Amino acid sequence: MFGFRSPSDEPDAIELLKADHDEVDAMFKEYEALKKNGNATARKTLVTRIANALTVHATMEEEIFYPAARRVESVEKDLVDEAAVEHQTLKDIIARLQSAPVSDPLYDAGVKVLGEYTKHHVKEEENERFPQMQKSGADLAELGRRLQARKAALEAATGKSKAAAKRANAPAEHA
């Protein structure tokens, strides 16, 4: 109430990762709308935001969430291995998009494939890996705190915190 959160109200690991999933999904939908108006600069900027968000998210999972999942007996290790391979594929697509000009005839197709691949990955996480972790008895609150701290550090290191991204995308003021 009134914006006050007690320490027990902090998002756990699953809630934090799902919020990231929702944020990236919204960005892909925004891209589809931008694609229709043909604004190349806005599309490239949004793809950079998507790439940064996915990179931060993948790094947090690879450094914190997946190792924790591997230590839990009830989590299928094959699912964690598949997720790691999926991350590498996502990184490969991101690298290609970051080096390609928006004028590349396959640029929009690359963004579409990245979005579809991300949705596939998210579906598997939310339907398979996350429920296994929730049933495992792992301390998801502590894991959430660690993920949140790592995310803040990664965003600060890349200069892509939400505040910085908002400032970068704000309309320029003319004196």
C-alpha cells in the first residue's frame, strides 16, 4: 500500500525472471508496430534495447539461476543444458543483428526469428524449469535478491539502466 514494500514483498527469482520475459515480449511487439512505419533509427534503437535486455537476462541466468538449478536434485539437468544451448543461439542471432544495418533485407526477419526463439525459450522456462524450481524447496527469495543485484550491476556496467534508456529515448529539447 502507498508504494511501501517490506523485505518479504521483494520478488523471488521466478517473479523477477518472468518480469524480464514480459518486458522483452512487449519490446518485440513494439518492434512489430515500428516495422510497419519504416522508421529505421527507431527500429535499430529498439533492437539494441532488446539485445541488451536479453544479454543481461541470459547472463543472470547463466551465472546464478542455472547453477542453482543444477544443485537441486529434482530439477532435470537436461532442461538446464538445453537452456544454456538456447542462450548461445540467441546470442548468435543478437550478434548478427547488432552488426547488420537495418537496410539489410533480412534484418526484420532476423528480429522476428529472435522473437520467436525467445518465446520458445520462455515457454520452456515458465512451463518446465520454473515449476521444478518452485517445487524444489530452493530459497527463491535469496536467489531473487542475488539475481536483482547482478542485474543492477550488469545494467550499470553497460550503461543501460532503465533510467539511462529512458533518457536516451526521450525527445531532444530545443533551446
